[in-house]
Amino acid sequence: MDVLGETVVVTGASRGIGEAVLREFAAAGAHVVGCARDADELGDVVESIDEPGSATAVRADVRDEFDVERLMATAARANDGNEIAVVVPCAAVNHGSPGSMPVGEEPYARFDDTMRTNVRGVFAAVKESLPHLRESGRVLVPSGSIAADPKPGMGTYGVSKAAVEGVARQFAADTEAAVGVLDPGFVATDLSGGQGRDPSDVAPMFSWAATDLPAEELDGERIDLRTWKRASR
């Protein structure tokens, strides 16, 4: 699939991986509809997008299904009524410092908000996109090695990544669109304490998964950094 002229939706698009993915798809000529809770930060990102692509900013909180419903309806109208081709639900939180959050010491409020954002937010993004997503569309769910290889002190964030991979696999089983998990490795974002690869270095993994990776190799599968690098040599 070529994303030139296509509609792509990215949540959590004001910073981190979400911002880098928005820029990546816009540079490939897509019309990207991005959402974030901070309208000013998101607006700055969208205003900086140059041709060949374009972008639309929608202030939305993925914890609110009505916001997400509005986001997807806006995306379906934003690009001459084209159906959504790709959804990348990047919005996530980590309420603590990586490595210093033993799960048994997590406050209930922190557990609830992390799961509501990182898991329910992805569920809402995929669910609300379905009425507007073409049958050959793709959903690319970001995750990390922590989902399958727990590390001490990763708390609810680690739990949420394991859970969101289950959400992705079930959508893959129940929908015509190809839904897969992408693990770009350790990326320098607010969630990782600024350690890891630059988000712009891994953003091409998402455009590759949307365009070059066969749908049957994506659907219900987990694609890691090594697989992408080997395939794109």
C-alpha cells in the first residue's frame, strides 16, 4: 500500500514516537490526523508540516471514547472523505521513573489511569476507527519488550504493554483490517526517561509496516526492531 494521499490517524501525536510517526507519514505524502491532550503542543507540530503531506490537529483525550469517536469521524472527513488507511495509537503514559515502580507499591489511582490510557485508549482508537477504516487498512500498535520480558520496577506500565498486545491480537482475529504490534525497541521519550533511540530513527519502521510489510505477516503478529532492520536492508 502506498500512503501517498491516504488518511492516517496517530494518537499521542504531540511528542515522542507519536510526533515522529506523524512527521514520517506526512513526509511520505499522507494526510495525517493527529490527536493529543495538549492542543498547543499538537498545533505547533501540525503547523510545522511541509509538503508533500499535510496534517490536521484534533484535541482529544484517548481516555474519553466520545473524544475518540469525534477524532475518527473528523479523520474520515478531513481528506476529501477518504476512508482511513492506517491507525497508529501511540498515546500512552508512565506515571513514575522506569525501574523504580514495583507493581506491588503502585497506587490504585496510578494503576487505573495507566491502564485507562495505555490499554483502553488503544481499544477505543481501534474500535472507533472501524466504521471509517477500509477493509485493507492497517492498525499498528506500538509496544515494547517489557510486554513479554518483565523487568523489575516497571510497574503498571509493563502490565499495560502486555495487555495492549492482547487487545491488538483480538482485533486482528475479529476484523478485516490487518492489526499488528510493533516493538521499536528502547526509544528516548518522556516514558523512558529520555533514554534510548531517537524517535525519528524508528518512525520509518511504522511507514514500512504500513506499506511494504505483507498484510498477512502483520496481522496478529508482533514485529520487532530486528525484523524491520533485516527486511529493510
